[in-house]
Amino acid sequence: QVQVVESGGGSVQPGGSLTLACSISGYRYNSYCIGWFRQAPGKEREGVAAIGGDDSTFYIGSVKGRFSVSRDNAKNTVYLQMNDLQPEDTAVYFCAFSSAVLNIQNIPPKSLFEAWGQGTQVTVSS
């Protein structure tokens, strides 16, 4: 059974940076998709970035140029580097695992993700 664990959340001032990590266990292959989602209070969970099984990436417009997804296969970990954080980035961030998505052209639907992490809080305020 695949398990997903996020880490790296915290509080920063506007303009600051954080790196979130998504550790995967229970899956023997390196080709998998990780989606990064976030949910702010009172709002629906939205996808912000994803990396496909072929290392293709996608970012929504509001984070493009500020967020970056990468993977370390040796550590079975995917990272979300977040720069120039703004108050509107405040949310609980989740990573989600999919073995079914190879190439991505958009954030895959939530229904395609087989396992979700517990979430990590990111707070951006002055």
C-alpha cells in the first residue's frame, strides 16, 4: 500500500520561501505522478502543481514562476520549492500520488490520485 507523507510547512513573511517534501513509500517504481494541492479556510481544495511520471510539470498561473516541482528518485521524494510567497498562498498543502498519470498537460483530476498525505500548513503573514 502506497503511503504519502508531507513535511516542510511553516510560517514565513511575504516574499519568503519554503520547501515542502512529499515522501513516498510502498511503491517500487520511480515513474509516478505527484500532485500538489492546497486548501485555504472556506475554500475548495485546488491543484497548484504536478509532476508526471515522465517528469513533465504543470503549474497553475498564480504560482508559475514562483513554485517549482522536482523529484529525487533515490529518496523517493518529490519537492515543492515555493519562492516569493504571498498571503494568498496561505493554506494547508497536500501531496497526492498517482501511478496512472505519465505525461501531464494540466493538473490531473483528484479522482486519479490513489493516495493522499495528511497535509502541512503554510502560513504567509507579516
